[in-house]
Amino acid sequence: MAEQSLDPLLTNSSLYQEFLAERDEIGRHKWLKSEEAGHDVGFETALVDWTLNHRTLWKKDYLKSLKAT
């Protein structure tokens, strides 16, 4: 994948790691919403829905998990 060729400074960045984790969550959300709808809802639809309905709690849990490690 493209991430392997990126600068180690970038890939070790906590901000970049958070971006990747958030992107993965949006991908899971897209899959769930698409399954519910019976068709691909698209990334933008999933992104907006996840941001409005789930991001705040996810971010809180994500930051809590970082402190626990």
C-alpha cells in the first residue's frame, strides 16, 4: 500500500495515526450503512453520517485508549 513508501516522520506522527484510525472507522461505517441500504452508499455519505453521529464519541474513546497504552 502507499503508506509503506511514506516518510517515517509522517507515519510515526500521532496525527497521521489518528487520521488512519478515523479513516478505518469511516470505512466500517460505510460498509454497515451500505449493508442496511442494500447498496453502496458511497464514502461521502458515510463520512457525513459518521461525522455527525459518531465522531465525537469515537474521538473520546480513541484518546482514552491512547492514554491507557
